[in-house]
Amino acid sequence: MKMIIHVVSFCILFLNTAGAETLDECMIRVDKLIQENELNQAVEIIEKCLVDYPNSSVVYTKLGSALGRKSGQDFESGNMTEAVKNINRSFEALDKAVMLDSENLEARITYGVMGLEVPEFFGKVKPAVQHLEAARKMLEAQPTDANLDSRLMVYHYLGEGYKRQERFREAEIVWKILLSITDQGEYADAAKKALSEIKSMKSGDEKESTVPVPETNDIETLISKGKSYLNAGKYPEARACFEKVMAIDEKNVEGQLLLIQTLSMDADRDYDERIYDDQDTRTHLAFDVVREMAKGVALDPENVQLKLQYAMTCLYMPFFVGKMDEGIRILEEMGNDKSLSDSLHQEIMFHLGFAHMRKSSAYWAKLVQNDQESEGAQQVYEYYGLRSYGPDNPCEKPHVEISLHLGFMDELAPQTAVWIEDGEGNFVKTVYVSGFAGHAKEKQVTLRKWGESTNFETDGTTGASIDWGTHTFIWDLTRHDGKKVKKGTYKVRMEVSWWPTFRYALADVDVKVGKKSQKIVTKKDPFLPLIKVKYVK
């Protein structure tokens, strides 16, 4: 996030040509506050300025820059929820700046740099590259000695963006242009290093897409092919067809609705093997669904069901998508529409209730993150209480029944693992592991102890992430190879990792497998307040 601060400082030099004197004075005050890191006050002044200048691209650029810098502070302080909120607000402000003035060079550069600096799960690489390409075009239309610092910055980040997209030849071109301007300085050194690294990363040609783009440009044929793929559950192929439809005709409502349906059905699937190759697969998918639904609503504004679906998607997507307030706004609008049916109004009220409940849990998560031993945190644990989930059908005897209570709810459901070791600490079997951890394995370790013990062996027990409440699992007394275990003492181990508050719990309970049934009840900590292990003979 340090580079975001650098970019904001860069933008301060740019934004000094506003029209009216009062706007100039306002911007000067804001620049001073940003330099002094008084970012809350800076944002407050900018937002007041927008009341008088609601169509000022310059002011929206300043807002985007200030919020971007503030998100950097939030990340460094560990306040992930606020950081994500401010990053999303920053991009929204920059989008608005470009919409008001497509030739706004500062907004283009700021979006481009921030889009590459923020974590990849924000899905901003592609739009960042597009903004930097636009900025390059504007700069190259100017005299060669104009805006030299800006030009070097754009070439540097555009090369990085191309590399992320595996467009190696284009990355080489812009870095070589950079070095033709200067072979000294930070950007030149980075370009030299990148050109050296890129030789070992490329194979001579651009990496081919695993999903070929259909050759035809006939919309009816593309839609027909896409529907066939969709019905067969081949979502990437269907997506390629419908995206090409929209590239040919951006106002094609049928193509947009089919693209939304494809992305939604893909997102509804559990974690799968794609996570191992790209841990951000489902993150990118979440952003894609929201973005394409927003486009669909704009194309078909009278489609009430689509509008409701979009609002619900905003509410139920992970917190980092940052669309909760947008979903609430749409639902409140629809709730005031008296032409809608009573049943639809009831559904709207339910989802509004869910939204506000989820927002309240974010406050509690922040409270626990700040001080998990405080009186307020204890009240949170007490409120969450007990709720139970268990196997639907009776289990064959003998077996070991394992119940653990997750005593905390974060913005996202935690990653959890339950596994068995023998008396000497050797791995026996994974009873349960959350989907992301189970599929990502060593590529992104979220449950370190489970990974060390099991070598990421899931035994086919990977499942949807569990959340607050008591959850019951059954160990059938078999090893990971399917063989029955011998009598003796075994260790039931549990590991839980919450994000974005970074709470963590690790526990183990010994259980004897033999002639007599046995029940062990133990209380560990606020995050795993109750554990029951029962050997049933």
C-alpha cells in the first residue's frame, strides 16, 4: 500500500488547475491535510466540496486519492473491514471522475496504479490496465518532454499489468520504451530487473487461453452455443460465448442475462480443483457476478426480478466486494414501490433484516479484533450462544462423535479442520476440512497445523465452510486408506482460522477406542468454548 501513498503525492502536483477560486482554496486545504495524514478531515472537506461541485471530475479524483491513501492506513493498522470499504469507495470515486471527464489523466493514472497495488482479490487488474492504456495514449499525444515523470510511471505499471495478464510481449515493449527514455532511477532499475525475469517466465508465445473464444461473430450462433454449454454445466465455455455476444453488441439484453445466469451458476458451485491453480478464482467470480448484474440492471431497468437478484447478490457476497450499502439502497427503494406484490415486499423485508444483522456482526467482529478479552467481547461470545448442526442420519457403531462449538462470527465463515492422530502423533484421517483450505492446500495455507500433520490429505471430506454454532462430525474409526484402526488412544485435533480479524483457535482431545464407551466434555477458549468427544461402542 506504500505505492498508493506515493501516487497520492504525485496527484497533488497535478490537481492545481480547478476553475473557481473557492474550489482552488478547497483543494489546497485538502492537499495540506493529505500531506499531514489528516485523511478523515480531508475526506470530510472533499465530500462537502462535492455538494457545491457535484459534477467536478477533479474533486472526485481527489476523493479517490484520499480514500486510497486512507485504505493504506487501515491495512497497516489491521482494520481490514474499513480498509476494504475505503478501497471500494476510492475506485467508485475514480470511476465517477473518468465518467465525468474521460480525458482526466490523473484519475486514469491513479486508478491504474491502485488497481495493481491492491490485493488481487479486488479484481482490478483488468480495469487498471485499461486505464493505464488510456493514460499512455494521452501522454504519447503530448510533446516527448512533457509530463516525463507521469510517462515513466505509466510505462512501469502498464508493464506490470501486462505481466500479470501474461501478455509478455507487450510488457517487454513498454519496459523497453521506458529504458529508451532513461536508464537511471527507480523505474529504470525495475524495468531492467523485470525484463530479465520475464525471459524465464515466457515460452516465446503468449499463454493460450484454456477456453478458446468462439470464432463466429454471429450473435444467434453464439447464443445457441452458449446455451448448449450452459445446459451441460460447461460454464467457462458458456461464458466465453456470452462475453463475445456482449463485445459485439453491448446492449444485447438476452446475452447479458445469459452471462449473468452463467456466472451465478458457476458461483453457486462449491470450491473445486480450480482453487489449487488459482486461489483467487472464486474471488474474481464474485466481482464478475456483481459487475455483470449491475450492467444487466442498467440494460433492463424494468426487470424487477433482476433488480431484486442484484440487490440480494450485493448483500450475500463476501464483505470485500463492498456492495452491502448498494444492496440495502436498492431494497429500500423497492420496499417503497407500492406496485409490487405483498409477497415480494415480504421477501424484501427479510433480506433487509439480514443485511442489517450482517452489518451489526461487522461491528462485533471489530470489537473482538481490538480486544478479545474486553467486557464487550465477552458479551459478543455470550450472545452467539449455542446452535447445533449434525449428521442427518443415524451412524453405524462403533464410531467417535465429535462436536465443537464455534463461538465467534467474522465477516466470512472461518476455515476449519478436524482430524485424527494416533498416540504417537501420526496422521490417521481428516474428518472434515473447509473447502478453500482443502482445495488450495499448500498453495495458500490457512490451517498450518492441519497441513503439517496431514500433508494436506483431505480423504474426500472437504465441505462447505461452517460458521458460528455447534457442529457434529462422525469418525468411523477408519484410517485415510480405509482400513480400520486398532484399539488405543487417539487424539482428535481441531484448528480454526477466522478472516479478516485473524482470530485463531487450536484444540485437541484424547479419546480411547476400546471396549467401553467414553464421553469427554471440555471447555477451551471463547472461540472454541465447548468441545464434546464421545466414543460410541
